[in-house]
Amino acid sequence: MPCPPARFPRTDVTASFGEAVKQARNDKKWTRTGLARRVGVTRQTIIRLEEGRTTPGVELVRALTHPTVFGRLPGLDWDLPARDALPWGFLARLARRASGQTLGQVAEKVGCSIATLSDFERHVLYYPDILGVRHDRVGKRYATALGFEDADDMFAFLEARDATPWLDRIATKFKQPRLANALRPSLRPAEPVPEIDLSA
């Protein structure tokens, strides 16, 4: 199944964007590993980005340009809407990360393969057991596996302008630290979130 068309074309990212990321990282005296942890990708992704061997998708751009990471960066002219650009799969991945569970743990609870769940989180595949029969709802097993009360609770999370309360509740339920600011999709969280020291 082909990937859905990108809402923000990667061709809009100039060749100098990776250099801008590298310069901003060096200015903050962060390692590539430290930056990768802050934005939820691997060190290799940061290396490829800085060397101009890959261009970022909307989720990575949003994380890199978050005020708690780098803020506005040169070499990019995407007018990202506040919240509606995030696909359900990406938000579900945030919930899974907040719970501290692996893809395998959630896939086992849902009754699907790791590859299927990964494809859903990357917005490549729709799977009825994950979202339910209708596209506008979520499956109960998936919702409870991620730590939501029920399918309606997860649906409210997916549609909310501020997802912070759900992510914090899931992290608390699974005894995990709160997600770093850069991973949060909310524009106006209810309260400031303290930074997590990722250098340790």
C-alpha cells in the first residue's frame, strides 16, 4: 500500500536545512544522541539530516522547531498549522511512548503484528482491529492497551486541541516520566512541563 501524500512536501525543505540543524545543535552544545532523544528519532537520522542525505517529515520538523528545542530554523518555509496536521497514527505513537511500551507489547495486546502497528503509527496503513470498523472511531483493545479508559476516551484524545492531559495521565498510569516538550503536539499545555535531562 503506498504512503499517503505528504501534506507538507519534503521538496520544500532546502538543502541548507540540515546545516542549520547542525549549527543550532552545536550552538546549544548538544550531542547528536542528545538531540535525537529530545525529538524522538535515532542518532543515525540526525546524522543523515545534518549531512543532507535525508529530508525530514512533518513530525520531525515540528519537533526540531519546537521552542524548547531550536525554535524557527532557516532553510524551511512550511506554514505548519497548530495541531490539525498530526495524523492519528503519530498521536497514537505519542500515547504509546508515554506508556513506555514497545511496539511488540502493544501489538500483542491488540492482536496484530508489530509491522502492522508500526505501519499504522507511521500513517501508512489503516487496520480495522486498531481503529475499529469505522474510520472515525478507535478499537477498544487498542485504546485500553495504550492506557486509555475506553475507545471514546482515546477518540477524545485524537480530536483534542490539547493532548497533554491524556499523555500525562498515561505516563502516570504506567509510572513513566512525562514526555519531553518537543514530543508534545499541544500549543498551549495547561501548565509548563519541566524539561527532562536526556544527557544522562
